[in-house]
Amino acid sequence: MNIGVIGMGAVGMLVAHQLESNGHHVTCYVRREEQLKQLKQSGISLVDGQTVYPEVLYTKQINTHELLVVCTKQTQLDPVLQLIDTNAHLHGSILFLQNGMGHIQKLEKLKHNSIYVGVCEHGVNKTTDYQIKLNGLGQIKVTGLNSCASDSLYNQVSASKFPITVHEHLIKVLNEKLVVNSVINPLTGLYEIRNGEVLKYSSIEQLAKQLTREASESLQLEVEKMWELVRNICNKTSENKSSMLIDLENGRETEIDYMNGYLADRYQSVPTHLLMTQLIKAKEEVKGVKKWT
């Protein structure tokens, strides 16, 4: 299958690596010249695994694809959506893999009749512009946003070591991931700790419980079940740095608006999420983080 992948962060490189390894023709799209040169020279390398050499182009050079997978961060999504909308006729199906929920309303406005959203449950970190480390196998879950999800399409790209499964009712899964992200990301970013340390310090653990309760009740999810999920993720990824911590360490704008900010904008009963949003934005300002343009 002819597949394009936009955004060569950790998830984008994993998707491109696995699909290329499984025999698909993959084109990677990047915006930075430095990363384009690195990927062309070194390919995409998996720590303790193989290296693959997909085609690499600038995002503005987007071509025709049977499937286009968009893995850019929420903060960098708007110009990509504009590009896709202008070239909607080029793509058979488009799959969006982002953290948070703020992008759903934007996607519903796209002039395309085969749009999918999904969640990536693989544990993966980007070590360099061309190398990733897989910390835990999971799966990618997808659902149709404006049409019924096509099992046949994703059966073609799914593999035993890289399963992609179709779900009719994925919004609950997206909401569950939103809860987990809105607990772990801001706390690790604010206190500059790894995921497992959220449970190490009693005061931070209490904040995590409060964030879990507020989000779960607002999204009509079972609080105890979600707290157990948060704990499991913290323990399973205990040595990992969250994406928000990594963004702050590298002076990049975070996705706080699409996690805690998303909840604070829509629900009145999430005061701790509003506070987290304000604290992370204050930290970005103190660090001199510039908004992505």
C-alpha cells in the first residue's frame, strides 16, 4: 500500500518504521531541513532493531496516498489541516493520531469523506531525529469520524507485531486516554519528574487522584477504574519522560490546551485542571517558550 506519514516525532517514526518494515511503500513528511537530511542519510532506526529507509520529503511536497497518517502534535496541526484541505483529492483515507481531544471539531470541518481518528498505545520515545526506542508493545485503535470504519483498509496494514484495530465506539477510549494524559503530563512537566514518580511523592499522588476524579466524573467514566488505569500507566512507564516534560525541557510549546485546557473549557467542575493549565502556561512563559508558527 502507498502510505504517507506526516510528522516524524516518536509516534510518526514508529508508524513509518513498522509500515515500511511490513512491505508498504512509505513516504515520510517533515518540516525541518535538518531532520530531512538525517532521515535520508540514516533512515529510521529502532534501538535493538532494524533500520529502514522510507522516502522522505518536506510536508509541503505532499503526494497522492491510499492512506495518509497524520502524527503531528496538536500545536502544529493547523497548517497541516490547511494543506490537507487544499489537497483533499490526493488521499484515499486520512488517519489522525494525536494526544488530547481539541482536534476533533477541526477534523469535522475537513472536506474529505474518509477521516479516521485513533490512539497509539505503544510506548515509544524519540532518541534522535532518526532513532526511536520502543518501551512497550501496544496497538493502534481507530474509528471512523465521518464514515463507518473500514476493516478491510486497516486489515491491509495491520500486522501481528503492529496491530491496528477498528472500533465502532472509540470516543470512550479517546476519553480514557485524555484522562491519563491530563494527569501524568502536567504533573511530570510541572515538577520535572518521570512518570513513575507521580506515585512516589504523596502530595503529587493526591493531586493525581484529584485530577483523575474531576476528569472522570466530567467525562462520565468510572473514577476508581480510571485511577487504576493511571496507576498502571505510571508503573508500566515509570522510567519514561512524558511528552510534556520533554517539550518543556526543549523549550517547545506544550499540548496543555488540548488536554487539561480542553477539559477546563468545557466543564465547570474541573478546577484542578484549570489550575494545571495556568501553571504550565506560566512555566512556558518563564522558560521563554515561543508558540509554534
